[in-house]
Amino acid sequence: MQWLEAVGYKPVSGPAIAPGERTAERSDYGKVVLEDRLRQALYHLNPDMPDEALEQALLASGSSTTGSLSIRRPSAGTTSRMSSEIGWDLSRAW
């Protein structure tokens, strides 16, 4: 935990962000991806990408509809497929 804090992560108690709490970050436990955090990370990591491209990338991740997201670095083929799906060149983002 100390190492994560040293590189900029802020630990948050799970119950504090649980559904039904004042500071909830998801509406139910079926939503495993914290969309607001993912959105902030996309914008932080890709400051030169247009807003529309980042929002489309969020939708293409599947987090908004399925509640699942594979957290891994995409292969070149995956990047190309996502680029064509959302209409932006994502090759420089990876």
C-alpha cells in the first residue's frame, strides 16, 4: 500500500464508495468498473485526444453497458479494431 501511495494512488475504503452510501461510486455491485475513475484516467493519460474520442473509448470498453472491462494493454490488432470502431487513431495512445 505504501508503494501505491508513493506513486500517486489514494486508498479508499470499499464501504465508503459502496452502493447506497453518500460517496458511492457505483449504483450496484454488478458495476465492477468505476466509470468516473476510468473516465478521469482516460483524460489524464490522453490529454491530446479529443473529448469525443475518449468518451467513445469509454463506451467501447464495455464498462457502460456490461459492467466488465479487461484491464490489459491491448495488442496492435485490438488497438486497430478499437480505432476503427470509434473512428479515431488510437495507435499513439499506447
